[in-house]
Amino acid sequence: MKKESETGRCEGIRQSDQMVETAAVCTGSGKSMISDVLAAGADVYVTGDIDHHTGIDTVAQGLCIIDAGHYGTEYIFMEDMKERLEKAFSGTEIHLREGEESLYNIVTRLRGAA
């Protein structure tokens, strides 16, 4: 999350001064999981791709939400997933993309250059 904050992509919507005891995290786009997060009793939800109205509605239901971006939440998960896949499928080579820039930013930049 700190890396995404430094790139300016992390946004937070919260209730004032709410104490956090339980956090929920969903990599990528977690909008469809909000009802599950609420049912589980989480105090804060860290995910990506939360639109403005969904964020406002979620806070109105008592859940703080942090939109760390689609790529930002997946990027921090990749190394762990690589290790899990290597254990599950021994002998398989898993390669991660190098760099910290979102593929969306790269594609957008390349399309603009064409």
C-alpha cells in the first residue's frame, strides 16, 4: 500500500475516527465482495476499482474503504502467489513481470504514442 501511495494511486473513504480491529483485503476489483465484507464484520476493506458512489454507499453502511487501485492490490500479491504455485506445481517455472508500473499505464501511454 505504501508503494501505491507514493505513486499517488491510493484513495481512502472513511468514517471519522473509526477504530480498526478487523481488515478485509481483496486483490484487483473487490466491488462485488462488499456485501460479504460487511457480513463478516470487517472495519476496513482494502481493494481496487471502487467507483465514487459505491464508496459513498459502503461508508454509509459503516465500512471504511481504501481503494489502492486494481494493479496496486494485485502487485503486492504476485510474489506470494508465485511461491504458492511453485510449491503446488514443482518443476514449473513461474516468471513475474519486472517493474512497478501498472500495465494499464503502459498500454495507455503506448496507445497515445501511436
